[in-house]
Amino acid sequence: SGYITYVDTTAVITLPSTVVGMSFTLVNAGADGAVQISLDPAAADKIIGAGFTATDNKDAINTLATAKKGDLIEVVGDGVDGWFIKRVHGTWAREA
């Protein structure tokens, strides 16, 4: 919790079940259009905010086509519903 993780290879990052105050920040460290990052919550958790429809077990995705070096997402756990987006930069979409 609290670490900044630089991701330079296409990856699915799986979050643990939500815990109050736990936070994670992911930064796209790859070249523009080269790295797709998917932030995957636990099955019973949501990623909430930034215009996302809050639905259990749906990823936040920095899609390959729109990814830019430096895109980031920071989430904070609430211990009940899932992960709230505290900060976001770049284009992130919710899994369909």
C-alpha cells in the first residue's frame, strides 16, 4: 500500500480485497501506444469514480490505443464497496 508502481509491459494488476485506507498508484512507463494496463479489483469490489459505472469485478483499463507514457491511476480502498479513484491522468476506460 502507498507504493507507486511503474508498469512498462502490458499487464493485468490484480488488487487485493478492499481495505480501508489502502492505496495503490500505477503509472504507465511504456512508450506511447505500447503498454496496456488493466487494474483488476477482487470479484466483490468495484472501482468507483472518474465517470465509471460502479460494478463489481470490472477493470479500469489504460487501453493500448490511447496509452501515453505517464498515464496514471491512484485508488484508495474504503473497506466495503471497493476502490475509489483518487487521481487519474490519461484515458482510462471501464471493462465492458
